[in-house]
Amino acid sequence: MTTTLVLGGARSGKSALAQTAAESHAREHGGRLAMIVTAQPFDDEMAARIARHREDRGGLWRTVEATHDLPAALENLTADDVVVVDCLTLWLSNLMLAEQDMETAADALVAAVGKAPCPLWLVSNEVGLGIVPENALARRFRDGAGRLHQRLAKAVERVIFVAAGLPLTLKG
């Protein structure tokens, strides 16, 4: 089993890379493709974006919605699954909006990733490359994402950073 953290900026190509890698793995080794999604359709534009992503994946993919309890979704995986989680920063946003403890949730996620019985790609936005945000909420989000990424980077076998559609392997 290989677990991979795929980091990059918005529209960097990280999701496409993870999806392509999972599809390739499933073709070569077998397995059921599953996309665990964390986005919530709070407005019409986001609902359309979600629908477009689902259509782009096509019928090969089973979609699992895990807007808040991502660790539980991972715990339900089997050895026959090939999984992409997209994306961790939206999941953190959902937790913040629901006023849930990000550290406790991160503990549960790291534990679930460590027990994943199948190939797993975790997609997340690297938000710590810019200036320090001017407001406390944005700083809390950036810091939470950075801490989560560091913990996951230690826990997974492979870490890839994507910029302009080009992957840079950081680990593995």
C-alpha cells in the first residue's frame, strides 16, 4: 500500500495528478476507484463546480462524501479500493465553520491514514507560501493546514508538490 500526499496551489494540477495516478494504479493492479470529496455546495457556483468534477471523473469512480468525518470514511475502506481524497483544506474549512477542534480531527485523520488498507492519494492546497494573512481566522486556517501537512508528510510514504502541472517529489 502506498499513501501519497499531493500538495500544490489552486489550479496547480494536483487533483488531476492524483486522479491519473489512481486510475493508472487501478488499471495495472485492479481495484475499485473511489473519490472521497469534502466540498459542500454553499452556492450555485460551487454546486456547478462539484457537478463538473463528478462528470469529468466519469462512471469509473464511486463518490463518497465526507465533509466532516473524513477519518470515518477512511476507516470504511477495503483492500480492494483505490482512493483519492480531495481535498484536505476544504475539509479543514468545514471543520472551522462547524467550530470543531482541528487538532483532534487531525489526530483522527493521521491515525486513519496510517491504517488505510489500500492505495491512497490525499490532495491538499499548500496555503503557506504567501504573506502572513492580516486576520486571525485566516492565520488560524493557514497554521492548521501547515500543521496537518507536516504531520501527514511524516505519516505517508510519498509527498509530491505540484506547480504549473509539474510534479516535484519531496519524499519517496
